[in-house]
Amino acid sequence: SGQQYAYARATPRNAVVVVFNNDKDAATIEFDVSRIASDGVLQDQLGVSRPVQIHNGKMRVSLPKRSASIFVR
């Protein structure tokens, strides 16, 4: 959407997903990460979000207003 953004970078051994919520309200964002993983758990390195489970190449993240998370595998 216009206020939430996500992007990923991956190597054969590592992956990182950065998610931003620039809205004045909390938001839950779901998006496709099948290019980096079909299943597994990603940990937020900033401590903003709980660990996120990837199911069938989809990732669902809940973020507080005006926040960001950096997830790694």
C-alpha cells in the first residue's frame, strides 16, 4: 500500500527482509517471499515484531505505527 513497504535481499545462505509501516496507525502486511523461502521463521533484529513464520512463501507482519523491522533467516 502507499504507507507500507517491504523489500528483500538474499544470497544462497542468508536472507533479509526489511518492512516499513509509515502510517499513523498500526498495520498488518502480507506479502510474497517465495523467492527467498517457502517455509521457515525469520527473526526481527530490531525487536519491534515477534518472529514471523513463512507459510507457502507468504509472510505476514504486524507493525506498530511509524515503525520498521529487519527480519533475517
